Amino acid sequence: MYSKQILSTLFVASSAFTGSASSLRGNRRRLADNSECTILVAEFLQIPGEMPAPKSSIDCGMDDGQIHRIQGTAYQKEVLKQKLKHEEIISGSTRLALGVGAFTDENGLFIPPGLDIAANLRKGRPEHDRRRLKAPLTGDKPILVVKVIDSGGLARTESAAEIGDDVFGTINDPVNLKSQLWDCSHNQTNVMPGENPDPVNNPEQEAPGVIEVTIPISLTNNGNNAIHNAVTAAVNARLNTNLVNGWDQITEPYHHLMYVIEKCYVDCGWAAYAYINGWMSVYQSGYYKQTGVQVHELGHNFGLYHSGGLDGATYTDHTGMMGNPLYSDDVGKMCYNAAKNWAITWYDGAKDEIDPVAEPSATTVDLVGIAEYDIRAGRPVVVKLETGLSDKFYIGFNRAIGANAQNDEADNEVTIVKANSAGTSQSYLQAHLVQGESHAIINFGNNNIGKDVVITAEQIDISTTPGTATVSFSYQQTDCTSLAKDQCETHSSYCVWSGKGRNKSCSVRSTDPDEPGGPGPSDCVASGEMCPTDGTSFCCNGCQTKGRWAGTCK
């Protein structure tokens, strides 16, 4: 799977344990030889205009709720990264057997340098995967918010009641996590203040769904893992319980916990972070009260990765909350993008799938925006294009109304997003179309025979209720003359970039073997058969010949 060059480099780097000398001191705790942990990916939300924050980290959740950064050799870390990339590791589900000699300290979880990552991965049990999302995405979703006070007294100045209002709208906050998830889900997801599990033996909450805890360490000289682990331990002590109970599954009555700290002082640049398919999200400074940040972070807990834009950057798809969200307390009426809408269950029954290769004739679909899902009259809110590859394309109508009224990009346009087959992965916006515009997915499915899928916004009508977008999908021969150089080279089996100087352009490969780049393929004959000479069919990979165009197909 990995190149020899990468492997050789990493094997050299893996000859020494990457832990520093200081990591061998401090609060070192050796783990039992049969210890396992649940692999968890933390996704960090970059603050626009500030120092870069880490995009993500690969951590491991212990069965006592402590979550540690995985420390190992360069090779071990690369294997983890590659297996996550290829979806051989699922955050919040895949387990890692830690082997003999694993230990934790303030710097993370140190695995033995000889541990074979691939051989020690364990799939989560199906029942654990179901609990991983803390019960279904729909229904009541009790959340506990924790106001953190550090050893020096540093804490947010807002009262517990004010914090609860910013999250649950318990006083008069108009737009918050509860209201926005309720609206985006069309009354299917009910965020509610988590109740005290043992009000008889434990002190009452400071406010509905909010408690305060004091941690024995300082925010000013500790990193995020040390801080959130200290908070988890303090919450366990305060509630006289364990937040998790084996396999890193959070215990009832809570589905998620939100930790609110005064400010970040070490390894900063992030507004908040959360664990994919996890139960925890952490907020620094006043970002906890910004609805867009709240919905973004809970999206990670729901299993969603970030949404990148046309520029290929991590957060720059502003058609949904998993890109850079709306940074405001009371401006947050925005939901998720087309790929994420496919992934979540809110819109089941309003999803269409099209296979352009299996159904090559043009197809037309009337789309409705997710904000008008409840009055869609049988129309879909998202269409998935089957490619035959790991990445798929998702098409939606980004209607800016209702729960999506404060959308930040491509209002009332057709959007095209690329993501994995589930729609959950890091996604990238491919295009957004106004009425009459088209977008061609060049070399659709890497078919290598000069076939594209052209998506056209035939009509967009927002004068009606619901508003609709009529979108056509056609599987057609490539128009080489319309392609730029990079697109032409992507389609090199059918198109050719040729000419002299400034006159170079893209054109169809000639069927004449004496012409530059010829011949071009249409219907290919099988390997080993004679190359056709009538100009109607050509070999995809050329002919075995030393002279003119003759011989057998490669």
C-alpha cells in the first residue's frame, strides 16, 4: 500500500522511540499487558486569521474516559494515518491492542516501538457501533455542559445559567444549539439539558444541564489532552460515577458532554475541537456560545468530518456548517452540505441515487432545499452519483430559507460536493451553479474512454413554496475543445494537448495513426485481438507494433 521510499524512510525513523526524555518521567502509568483503547480522531476548528491550529490528531480513548494522544514511532504514526485515510480505521469504533510495555504520562499514550499496528487493530462490535452515536441521531439528546475552573481560578465569566441559555435557550437566547438542530432536523433531534443522574447523593446542578468543576492543573501551562482528561476526572468525582463504561461508551443519562474553558494558552489557534463519533467537544474563550461552532462540533460527534471548498482547503466550503461556520452568538441559521445531508438520517426518504454509467440516458430531477424538506411533496433533497470508485458526488439545492436562511455561500444555487460513499468524510465543494450553468465531471469514474457526466441547473424557481431546482444529468462524450491543459491531460486517452507556442490547445485525438497523438479510443477491442483498421474502434492501450498502426492490441 505504501511506497518503498516512504517505508524505508519511516523504518529508519522508527528505530528510536519518539518520546522525549521528559516523557519518561512525570505521571507515568504502565498499562496492563492486555490493554486496549478505542481510536478517536479529534478535529480542530481553525480560528480565521489566527495562528494555524492542528487540523486533527489521532488519539486513543481508554475505558475510564481518559483520552490520550497516541505517541509512537514515525512508521507507526504513518500506518495509523494511512489506515484512517483508506477507512480501515473508523474513529470511535476501531480498537487497538496496546501490547506489552505501553504506558501513559502527561505527553500521551506511548505504544511499544515494535508494535505492529495493522496486526493489533480490532473491529468494534456492532452493538458498540450503535451506541457510539449515543442512541439514534433523532429523538431526545441530553447534553451536559461543564464550566471549567482551573487551579488558579481561571474560568469563563458567564454564569452557569448564562452558559446554559447559550446552548439550550433556557432563558431567552433566540438561536442556539438546541434550536438549530431542532430546525435542521425538522423536529427530529431534541437537544435537552442533561439531568443530574443522582440528585439525592450529589449536589444539584448550577443550572439546567450545566455543572461547574475545578481541575487541579493550570490552563496556562497544559495542553488540551491534559486539560480535558482533568475535566473528565473532575466530572466523574463530582457525579460520583464514570462517564464511560467500557469501550469508551458514555453512560446514561448523557449523550454528549461539552467542556467550556476560559481560554487556550498552549498549542492554540483553535476555537473548539471534538471527536469523530465521540461524546466530547471542547470550547475555548467565547466560542462555546456561537451557534455555528456548536453545530459544527456536534457534527463531528455525529461522525462528520470537515467540508473543504473549491480551493481544496480544509474548511472553506461555506455552504454548510462543517466548513467554517458562522462566528456569532445569534447568527447561526445554517445546516450541513449535500454530502453530509446524505450521511445523516434526518432526510431519509428524500435521497435519490443515480448511476450514470448504468443509466446513460439523460436524467432530470427536481430538487428541494433541506429547509423545506417537510413540504417537499416527494421530491429529493440530495442526489448521489455512483462512480464505481471510493469517492462519490452529491448534489443539493442550497435553498437559503428557514433553518438555512443565514447560509454563507451559494444561496439558492445547485451545489456539487465530492466525498466518500457514506458522505461523512472530508468533503470538497466541486461547483455551485446558477440557472443555466453546467459542470462537467471529467472522465467520470476514471472510465478512460472520453465520457463525462454533465450536470446542468436547468431551472431554479424560488418564487414557489417550496422552491425547486430542476437539474439534469447527462453521460456524454467529452468536448475536448472546451478543456484547459490540466483537464485535457486528465482525459489523455481521448483528448490531446497539441500545437505550437501560444497556439496549443486541446482537441480530440486523431483516428489517423500518422497524426500526432492518434489514434483515439472509442469502443475498445480485447487485448490480444487484431487492431481494427476501419477507423471505427481502437485499442485503449495501443498496438504491439514496430511500424505503422498494425498488429494486436496490448
